[in-house]
Amino acid sequence: MIRTGNDYRDSLNDGREIWIGGERVDDPCTHPQFKPVIDIRARIYDMQHDPKTQEAMTYEEQGERFAIGLRLPFEKQDWQDKRDAVDLVMHDIGGVVTRMGDETIGEMWSLWDGKDILNEIDPRFATNIERHIHQCIKDDPFHVSANTDPKGDRSKAPQDQDPDMLVHVVKETDAGIVIRGAKYETAAAYSNQAFLKPTIANWGNDKLSDYALGCIVKMNAPGVKHICRTGFAGRAGSNDYPLSNRVDEIDTLMILDDVLIPWEDVLFYQHTRAAAFIRTTLHRYSAFPFVQRTLSYADLIIGAALWNVKQTGLDKQQAVQEKLSELAVWREGIDAFLTASIATAEKSPNGLLMPNQSMLMSGRVHALTNLPRMMHMARELCGGQICVTPDAATFAAADTKPWMDKFYSINDEWVADDRRRLLSLARDLLNSDYAGHRLTFQLFAQSPPFAQLAAVYRNFDWQGPLEFAHKAAELSDNVWGKGTRH
């Protein structure tokens, strides 16, 4: 059944091995850098029980409630319900979080769409992925993805360097396979399980490869070690860096030191065809919630910029309105791609309803490639004070408060403390270490830009433009065969 926040917290005290800042973490739920984001994930679980939010966060079947984010999509309304739930969460927590579970479960749906390929390899694999999907719906775990390997020297095959640079199988046993290597994954240290699959790398061109692997990894399994980047929470005061201290999601180098994966948790193994399938279809569903997170990020950027120009009266200037309009066009473009991808949704090979792939992948490129320019435009609108304003302690100290009140109060509506709060939000959103981290994360979290463009190339319908130009130029039929070999 759906969990409560305390159920989730209790699940993390399972003996898992976590290090951050070079020190072993005894209890991630109380650790100052993990606690804020764990509390957010717990809040999401509690929203599933809160009478004010339960209807939006869950659905009911046979008298039992389940998380809407994990629901298999068969109708357009299923996607709208998921979208409404994500919007509700973002507004409730007052920020943007990416790893909630709904954005990773779709990767398993993509593999399930390839069940015919899995059946060719081993019928157990198709059974395993179906069982795990339904098990997630039933048990409501915090489910993440395990995708990116350290890779090492990418000019060499993994076999020609330290073989652990890409996760691989070291031996088979009656109980399952034993794997070794490492994966980077956001939120792994405070999740319950991960869908591990090959990265974009050379795992080999042979039909069989020990690097072609997909499986479920439990985060507390023996041999799993979480070595985390130092978080932003606690580095500076929460009054000065409200996002860093509340919604920073901790990234993990997840070490897999001879980890046993039971056969029932193996989703594919050795067959490079299955690995290639999941790599090309991985974000068939999960790109939708990811792009929706970027839409929420766009709203936060626009809101911070607009409040900054309104407080100083610059919102009436044409040049300012033009920049705000550019931000709005970017934002509305993201929204339009999301809406269109569901309005023209397609049936998947396994009978699920998947967003229109060309629309969705194009929307992802639009959202992310324009993000750096939009952040810089918001900086221009916010002005230089986001990088020179003193901290909250200065605004509160007896000796300096009168000066801060004098120079930061604009009128009776915009007093110094409100202006400081707004500038602090804009600084943390656009200029801080957190802001830089967030920008890089958004650009690479689902795949590097070249791979995102490759997804557009694979899914765009090139036939229509070819036919249109063929007719307009009155080309002969004998060029049609060559022209359509795209």
C-alpha cells in the first residue's frame, strides 16, 4: 500500500553504507545535508494520505490506493493526472525536485515495451520486468535510475583498461549474477532501489557482452556503497540560500563491489540487442516528467525575474517587457510540447499510451538548450544586486540594520527584508553553486545534448517533408527510393 513519510524514513535505516565529505553517515534522515531532501520525499509520501491532496496524488483500485506517479498510462487522462500531481508537489514544496520516482519508473515501462526482444533472449526476463513494474505499484518504493558509469578512457574498449569502468558481470551463480563497477545516480543514497542499465558507451559489438546488463539493485545490498558529493545544505544560511538548503538533491557514486543480483531481479543480461533497445527507447516515457520539471524551473525563473523588475518599477519599460516576453515564449514552448505530446499520444508496442515521441523529444531539446540563455536573461532582469547584496545577518544586526533598511526599502510595500528575500532567491536560483550545479544537471541528466538531438532524429517523421519537396520540385519517381533512405 502507499507509504507514509515515516514508512519511507524507516526504510532508509537498513544498514546501507553511505559516505559524504569523507565520513560515514549513520542516519541519513538526521544528517544535515540529507535531511532537507529526505523530508521533501517524505512530504510527497504524506501528501498521498493528506485529505487535501490525496485525490490528486493517488488513484483507487479495488478499494486500495496507489501512487499516481507509478500508474501505468493507458489513457490521456492518466498523463494529465500525473502532470497535475507533479505541479501540486512543486507548489507545495516551493521549489523544484527531479528525483521523485515517477520520472524513473517510465524507464522500466520502456523495457517492458521490448518484451518480445526479451522473450527471444530468455522468457524469464520479460516476466521479471513485468513483475517488478507491478511490484513497484504495490510497494511504492522510492525508485531511481542507475545509468552513468565512470567510463574511464573512452577511446578504449572497457576490456582494454580497468574493466570496472563500466558495470559488468564477473560471474554467474545458482542464486544470480555477481556484478562489479560503479554508477552515478542522483538520490541513490536515500532511495530504495535502482533500475541499472548500460550507459551510452562501447559495451561491445558482439552479440553477447558482460557489459550488456539491466537489473534491479537494492540500495542496501551487500557490496553497494554510496559515496556522495558534498551537498549545499548547511554551507550558508537558509535565509541567504533558500533553495540550496531545501531542495538540493544529493548525487552518488554508487560502488558495486561484487554485488549479487538474484535471477528474479535480472531484466536482461549479455545480449547487446536488448542493451541497444533500452538505450534508444530509455526516455520514451520518462522524458515527459523530466521536461515538466524544467517547466516548473522556468516558472520559478520567470517569477523571480518578474518580481525583481516589478519591485523597482522597471516592468513598464519596453526593453524589459521584451526580455520577459522571450522568457514567456520559452516557457510556453515547453508547455506546448508537453501538451501536444499527450494530445497526439501513441500506443506503445506493449499497449501503453506513450507521449508522441517526436513532440516530446523536440520539447526536451527546446527546454534544455535554451535554459542557459534564459538564466542569463533572468540575471539581466534581476540586476547586479543579486551578486553584491549582504547576507541576512547584516540586515538583522543592530549596527547595520538601519543602513540596510534605508538603502533596500523602496516604499511601504517593498520593505528591506522582503527585497532581501527576493534577491536571495534570485541569487540562489541563478548565481550560486547550487544554480551552476542545477544548470549542468538539467543539461545532462537524461543524456548529453548530442544524444537528445539523436532522439529527435530517430523519432521525427521525415517522410512528410520529403514528399512535399518531391512534389514541389516535380522530381522523377526514380529518385524516390534514394531520397527516402534516411
